[in-house]
Amino acid sequence: TMTIHSEEHIVDVHVRSGVYSSDTIFDYTHGYIATRLFSRNACFIMKIKKEYIPELREIGRLAFERQTMKDVYSPHNVWAQFQAGDSRLGHLKDWILYGKHIENLCTGLPLYE
């Protein structure tokens, strides 16, 4: 499911698929995306790159098209591959940078950038 909070410039995406379940936050105000993978008990954070990630208003349109048409071609399909590296727990300076929505999602979990 996807919830768009236009006034806060936030998109919440919840995937419920057993071992592949995850929650993702697109925080357009701070310019970061955070994905919490429940099977790995970790949070992955990446900077929003405008050339690859659709704008907030575009995400809503693409989601609507996909829901109504069930299968739509879009050049804005987003795939990210994370490589395991060094993790760390978030500190105050991280939460100021990433924002409260990502803090709520990732507090207490190892962070991978």
C-alpha cells in the first residue's frame, strides 16, 4: 500500500509479502529514502537523486495509473540494489539530517547508507 502525505512531502510504502515485507519512506523535504527490511532487521538509507526518483506529484500519478490499468509501462520504475557494508546506529545528527519520519522508521536498527 502507498500513502502520500502531500502537505508533509512524505510517501509511505508498505509491502506485506511474508519474508520480503518492508516499509519505505520517501522524505522529499530532507531528500532521503529509507527502507526497513523486516527479514534483515535493518534500515537502508539513500539520497534521492532526481534523475532516478520520480517527484512527489509524479509518484501519485504513477500509482494511480498502475492501480487502474494494472500494468503500465513507465520509464520511472525504481530499483535499488544495496550492498552490505558497515552499519551503525543513528545518532542525533543523523536524525536531524534524515528527519523525524525516517527516525521513527529506523530508530534502534543498524543503518546502511
